[in-house]
Amino acid sequence: MKKFLLSLFAVLMLPVALGAQPIQKIMGHYANDAISESGFSVGNSGTLSIAIILEPEELEIYQGGKITAIRVGLAEATLISRVFVIPVQGSTYGERTDWDCEMNAAGWNTFQLPEPYEINLQSDEKLLVGFYYQQAVNVKPLSFVNVGDVYDTYTYTKTGNKYRWKAIGTTGNGNLSLQCVVEKDSYPDYLIKAYGLRTNPVVQEGDMLPFALDVNNRGIKSIDAGGLTLDVMVDGEQVTTITNDTPFSYGYCTVNSEIPTAGLESGSHVLTVTLVAVDGVNLETPITQEVEFLSYKQGYPRQKHLVEQLTSTYCTYCPLGNSMLSILTSQRDDVIWVGIHGNLGSGVDPFRSNQADSIMVYMTGGSISYPSGAFDRCTGWDDEVNIVNGLGYYEEYHQLIAGYLGDFFDYITESVPTFAEVNADCSFNEETRMATVSVQGKVSPDFNLMLGEDSRLTVYLVEDGLVAPQLNAGTWISGYVHNGVFRRALTSVMGEPLNRTDGRYKNVYRFSIPEAWNWNNLRVVAFISRPLSNYVNGFTDMYVDNADVFKFRISDGVEETVADPNAVPVEFYDIMGRSHDTMQQGINIVKMSDGTTRKIFVK
């Protein structure tokens, strides 16, 4: 599905309220007294430096003011020996101003500057504020709290042959407890920023569409519940006017609401939320945010989720992945587990095939790592860029990771609709060993719009109960049982188009099952997805729409007629799924007018 970009945030400053006496205000990534009860350490023992960088939008309200004090919050007592301020323009650091001090108490420590530091910054200039502290073994003095927008923290460290300020990746912990006290003759009542408008990327027509908008006020006047007035529009048409249900907390408020979608046509729409008034006063320049979403009229229940595991009998860590996936599938009945095998080093996996190699190359770009896997071929579980993520977790984490994956699949089920059913009839003739697989189902009128005309049906044949040696933590296990082993694709590995007629599709395959394969242990895995594409195009558009798995039944002994003798070719594809006007040299996948598929070799 589409990825939508949010427009840049807008900022509005209302007229300044003049005061007779200078006003003190806290400047920092957050402005309250929150402090962490459990601390952190981010370096070895000794005297270390740490700092925050205040961005231009954080500094705007303080321009022309004076820093009179610097506050440091400690979770555990340690010595703070110096504080400093450095202006930053782009990647250039200006003159450093520092002050020796001696603060060492757990909690907030405030150092009054001998001389105020004047804030007279150029356009887009930032301010680095930091301190030196004593780091001892087993002491965790630094406080990080999750309040407001979270920014990274910096330390002065050697990179290559040079020392420089470097972000240390602490956003997951929150903001460093470091603030300045700024004195100024006056501050504006309001300094409003509205940003981060978000909504569901897709909604079924008739359902309520939820949305949220973040608002930040850096002014000195608090805004109570109902103090914001916002107009909500869809495609430029007014839908409703809303107010904030909750007051601002430490300068932040998230406006949550929802609107009806009855009557929306299938397709792309634009949600617009405009902040038009604060505390009943209309804004001269309203702040507008927009985000796109898709509306559809008909979808279907999600049947199962697909896990395509990349594995090898020569992979010493692959049993770890098998163990974790065994926990996942024992806890859920909506997960299909397919083991796609490949060689590793000089070891030849007995279940490796050319098709298996192709699938792994297309999903990884050739950087195949065992054990790993694709989960509904979606990004976002453990990697926002690739659809294949590692599975080599130690055993003590298997239950935890299985839970994370379960939550990920629940999220997909609840938030991502499907636009086709996957049903199949699979029969096997014991005398001739011929099998027939007919995959069919309903297709939503919104299928092309939501999933794309180039979406594909892919059909795998997998086998359970295969016994072969498996390397495990450096030791070979001779009687290891492999389940869900990929045997072959009945379609091309890229998938093939759905044979659609009047809101339904039907694709039929006939093939011979080798004597060495146990038909009782064979299963058919059918799924509809975006096409498996060349990795050069990226990995973010291969997701699975719907999937299910089916067992074979014994045919009645009479050879089933699945093809109309009068059928004629209507579409031609090569084994990579590329369309042609006529048959080409090599293997051709030919769609017949009766809905069947034939493979024809042309010399």
C-alpha cells in the first residue's frame, strides 16, 4: 500500500503579553521537574562530557533572553565539575563558554551563572548545552525521561583521528535531564506548533476514521480542555468542528477524534485538520495539516499469515529458528510456516532447489542469512527496510520473540484489510500419481485499486515429516525432522495473474507427484500478494494480502476433466511472470480461455 508523507509542521506566534518584571522560564527538551528514578551510564569510568542540542524551533521563544542558570537532574549522586554552552551553525561549532562548578546531589542541581549568557542566535543556529561529570564503576547517574518530543544526546568522542560531538542513540530512553533557566522581559502568551497529523492508511466506507494531531504550546499561558478549535475536512469539504478534550500537559496536547466516512468513493482522499482558534480567539493565520488515506467498499477476512523461513541443514543456528517458530505455531492456528532450504558454504542441502534459490535471492537481494524469515513479506517487524529478518535468537528469548511476532500478526489482522479470498480444492489420483489443484475465490471490486493490477497468486507445494541430518550448535543430529519443507512452486516463483471473471478468480494446476514424495504429508500453500520483484526495486512492496493452506484428498479414481478441449490461449507469460503477446522460446505459462494454466516448451 501507499506510504503517505505528512506535511511539515506549522508554527504560529500570537501577540506578546508585556510584563513589568523579567520573567523566568525553563528552556530544554522538556520543561518540568520530571526525573528518572533509575539512572543510566553511557561510557567508561572517568570524567565524561554529555550534552543536548537545542533546535531552532525550541529556541525561538527565548531569542533575546539570558541564561541565568543551568539545571542538571541526576538519578544517582555524582560530581558535576563543569557546565558549558556552545552555539552551533550547521556542522560548525562556535566559541565555547564554560563555568567550573561543584554539584553532586541526586535530584535536581542548579548552578547560577556568574554572568548571564545572552541568547542572540542567527537564523537556523542551534545551542549545545552540556556538563562534565564523574563516572564511576557501577554508578548510573544520568537521568532520561520520556516527556515531550524526544531528542538524542551527545558526547565528545574520538572518531578516526578527530574528536567531535557525536549522537549516542538514547532516544529510546527519553530526554536527558538538562535544562536552562532563561530570563526575558516578556514571553508570548502562545507559541503554537501543530504537527504529526496521522490516521489509518485505509478505511472501509461507512466506518469511523480516527485521527490524531499533536499540538505544542511554548508560550507562558496554559490552554485548558476545549481551548483549541479545529475544522476537519475531507477532500476540501467541511465535515465537522472539534475541540480538544484534554488540557495541555507540560505544553503538549494530542487531539484525538474520529469522523464518519459514509458515502466516500473508493480511492484516495485527503484529510485536512486546521487549527482556527485558541481560547476563542480566531487565528490570523490558521495552522493546517493534511494526510492522505484510502477508502474501500468491500474486503474479506484475513485467513492466515505466511512465514517464509530461510534455512539450511548445514546452518548450525537454524534449529534455534525452528524452535522459536514451533512456539509461534503452537500458540496460533493462523500461521503457515514454509521452510525454504538452501546450501551453506560447501554443504549441499538435500531440500535445496533452483526455485528455492530464486525465492531467497529475490527476497534478500542475494544477502542470504540463515536462519531468517519473511513475515507476510512485510517490513516493520524488526526492520523498516527489508522484509527478511533474523531468527537466530537464543532459546531463552524464544517465547518473548514469538509473542512479539504474534503481536505483529495481530496488528496486520486488525489494521490491514484483504481484498481476495483464498480457497482451494486439491485432489490426488493414487494410480496415476496425478494431482489437481484448483485455487479460487471472490475478488473485491477494489482489488486493483487497493492491491494493484499486477498483484499475483503464488502456489507452493510443501512436505512435512522429512528426515535428514541437521547441524545444531556444531553437532550433527541424524534423525532431525523437517516440516513445511518447500518442494516446488506450481506457479512461477514470481507468482502469476489471477484468472478473474465476474468478481471471482480460478487458477487450475495439474502435475505429477514424484514417487519419493509422500502425498499424505504434502500441503498446498496458496497466497495472493504484491509481486516478488527484483531486489533492485527495493523490498517494501511485496506484502501478502491473504493466504491459506490445504491438504490433498483422494480423487474418485476417474481422471478429472479440468480443461475444455475447445479452450484457446488468451495470455502468455514467461517463467518470471512477464507478459508477452505470443509464445516465446523456452518455457511459456499459457492462460487458457477456460481458466486453466498450461506450461508449454518452445524450442
